[in-house]
Amino acid sequence: MSELLEKEELTIALKKCPEWEYELKYITRTIEFEEFMEGIDFVNNVGEIADDAQHHPDIMIKHTKVTIKLTTHDVGGVTDLDIQLAQRIDNLVD
């Protein structure tokens, strides 16, 4: 199991994925697409990498916007697992 990142560690880790923001016990990112189905395709791709990592995000789809929230529920906050998955998700977008 991954360990909870301390505030300083989290600040450093978020430099690796600057599009993500820390909110309470989560890191979040919202991506806007031109078409609804582009967002759905993106969510399907996120699902594949999340399943591969055995680390599953909270996902909200609101028309052309997809919001991803990552946390490690077992430890009650953000861990290296979340940062690694955020980077993999960023690779889908960027």
C-alpha cells in the first residue's frame, strides 16, 4: 500500500502534473472536449489504464467536460499511486 504524501511531498509531486489541483483529500483535473463522444472515448481510455493500475478514479461527465478525482481511499488522501495515475491520464490528453 502506498503512503499518504505529506504537504511538502505533495507540492513537489504536483509539479509533475501541473494541470491537477489539490482539493481536500483529492487531486482533480477537468478536461473539456469539443464533442461529447470525445469525452466518452477519453473516459474509456482512462478506465483501461486505471484498471491496469488497479487504482480507480472518481469520474464526472458533464456534457463536454470530464472531471477526474484521484485519491487513495485506504489511507484517506493522495499518494504516489494518484500522482502516477495522474501522469498517465495527462499522457492521454497532452
